[in-house]
Amino acid sequence: MTNENKTNYALIFTILVTLAGWGVTFGVCQQKIETNARDIQRVEKQHENDVTKLSTRQDSTDSLLQSINTQLVELNTKMTLLLNGKLDGVK
């Protein structure tokens, strides 16, 4: 009967160690999931800020290009009039 008790204690000890290992593994995995979720939220917020900044820069660039286009049209018109003899020169 003593041998049966030793075997049972050994089996119980093995099961407890296994369950403890599973518990630790679960805790580590759960922590990694939470950390990754926070990192994803941080990256999404940074991405949103980057998109906003890029949109602002694009609007600024579009305005500058429109201004350049307007000035080139004016210059082209003046050059056409000058070449056709309808403009006496810029004073």
C-alpha cells in the first residue's frame, strides 16, 4: 500500500507541475496579447497623425502649384502679346 501512495503523490505532483506550467504559459501569452494590442493602438494613432500631416502638406503643395500655374499663364499671355506686337514692353 505504501507503493500506491508514492505513485499517487508522484502523479499528483506531475499534474500540478504541468498545470502550473500551463498557467505560466497562459499568463505570458495573455501579457503579450495585451502588449501587442497597446502597440497596435499606438501605431494606429501615429498613422492617423501622419495621414493628417501628409494631407496638410499635400494641400499646401497644391496651393503652391496652382499659384505657379497662374503666374505661368500670365507670363505666357504677356509673351504672346509681346511677340504679336500688341504689347510695347513691360514698364
